[in-house]
Amino acid sequence: MTQLPTPTLTRTDLTLGAIELTVADLNRSVTFYRQLLGMTVLTSTLERVTLGLPDRPLLALETRPGAHPAPPSSPGLYHLAVLLPTRADLARWVQHAARLGLRTGQSDHLVSEAFYLNDPDGHGIEVYRDRPRDTWRWQDGQVQMAGDPIDMNSLLAEPGANTPFDSLPEGTTLGHVHLRVTDLQATEAFYRGVLGFDVVSRWPGALFISVGGYHHHFGLNTWQSEHGAPAPRGSSGLLRVNVNLPEAQDLDELESRLRAAGVMFTHEHHSLDVRDPAGNALRFHAERTS
């Protein structure tokens, strides 16, 4: 068996770039993300809109008029996760969502507090805040996470929670992305064995992976999509996950690992495109190229 080069991701920092999605009604979706999440429109054409913070794109939407949501049995986006800087920011957003009449799911994951909703095309969204890293509990390389109820009284009593929410606060990022996949064993072999992520938590039917000791940069589950077929042509769904690596050298090392594993990819200029075993598209970018 070919020996893979030394993993690159486990020794570098990475961040998530904009998540690219297709939507049935571009104006409807832009209104949703501006009003509900307080995103700013950064670029706009008749077919594509990029939203986020003034200094950071978080989301790119492309129009597919009349598209139907991708079925949950197909691979694709489970949810994108918007990470707010503080607990007070999360409390402010929760009250904003309630004033708009939005119903959300919620979960205390021990490492974070999170709320869940869907956009008009059924794309999943998580809005969350992290607890301080020194409170996360690890055992044998696995971070402890749960799905407990959030203490809403405590959250809404957080100092600063009463300040009105009108836009995403400075420092908001995409904390992670959660994907539907079709074969968990093949998924682990690709993300851990080839790309070099660490598996930091295992749940029935799901893996959570990261680099640098984060609780997860990717969630990967087969809860509804095990052995699932691709979404019907023309569905609204995931176009691409963008991942930022620090240096051009990291892309070269990633290319070496993909070649050694026999995985097809394209590497042009300062980005590398590859698909995971379920067909989810990933684009790795080099943030520094010299």
C-alpha cells in the first residue's frame, strides 16, 4: 500500500470560507438571511449574491428558479453553523428570532449552546456560541458533547442580552459545517486518513472532526442518508464548502496526499477542489501565497 505523506491539516490552523448554496428564489433567500441573521449583502448579480460581515463572506447563494429542496436521504448540507462571539450575542439573537415569530430547536452541547432552524429552501442553520475551551472535557482524545436542554432563564439573563440585535456582531464566523454522507467508514478514511483531520467525537451514525483541538470543524452523519442517492437534478442544495489553509505549501502537501491515495482533484492557482466519497464538493484555498 502506498505510504501517504505526513498529514498537513493536523498541524495547521484552518477556517471555513463561504458556504455556497443554490436556492429557488434568490430575493426570498436574501431577505431571509438579512432579516433573520443580520447578514450584509457584499456582492450581488441577478444570479448570485454573497452575504456575511463587511470583512468576511459567510454565504454565497445561486439562483435555481423553481428548485425543490434536496431530500434528506441525499448527501449534502445538514446545516451550516454561524458562531457568535459571546453568550450575550446569542441571547440577543434568540430574542430577535422570537420577535420575528420564528420557532427554533435548541441544544446544550456542553462545549456550546446552539439553536437550529431552516431557511426557505430547507437548508439547515445552526446559530451558536462556544463555551471557553478550558471548560471542554476530553477523554482519550474525544471531546464530550451532549444534546441537553439550554438553561433559557440563564441565557436571557446574560448581561447585555437586552441590547437589540440588528446585524451580526464583529467577530462572527462560520464555526463548522455539518454534512450528510452515505458511508461513514469511507467518510472517515477520506477525512481522517487522506485529508488529515482528527476524529474528536463519535456518535451513532456520525463523526465529528477538527484540527487544532476544536470541538469540530465538520460534522458528518448518515442518520437519514446512508447509501442515499444524489439529489434530483435541479434541486436546491449544497454547491461547495470552502476551507481556508494558511499557506500555499499546505495545498501542495494536500495535493501530495490526494495523489498518493488515488483521489481525483483539480489544483489551479491557489485553490484545490475535491469531492468526498458522498460527492460533497470541497474547495481548499491558500490564504498566503508567497
